[in-house]
Amino acid sequence: MEFQTTEFFLIFLPWFIFLILALVAVKLVKSAKGRAGIAVSFGALVQIFSPDPYVERTIEMITIERKAPKKQQDESGKPPSLDDFS
């Protein structure tokens, strides 16, 4: 039974990917500690494009907060003041 190089690479491919990602992470952390622009911009891009797991909850909270003052205004006939929220 021959062991081909393609089988070798397929077996260790996940470990190679992990090693490369770890090296990139170490490089980014070192550059971030030195306040390099590439690390800051990479962090900003990741923050922008990464999905927010609480998007639905946040949208629901915002809509509830917007409906609450309108409901209070409808019941009392006057707009709510800042004293009403404390």
C-alpha cells in the first residue's frame, strides 16, 4: 500500500490551516500592540462584516422603545417628559 503525497496533504490540511491562522493571529497581535494601522483596519473590517448574533433582539428592543413613548402620549394626551422615564 503506497502512501501518496496528496493523501499526506489531505490528512494534515486542517492542521496546516490552523497553523497558518495561528501565525497570522500572532502577527496581528504584535502589530496591534505596536499600534500599526494594518491591525487596526483589519479589526475594524472584521467588526463591520462579522454577523451580530443579537441583531433580532436589538431590533426588537429598539422598536419597543420607539412604541413606548407614542403609547404614553396617546394615553395621556400630552408628550412624555424626561421625568416619566426615571
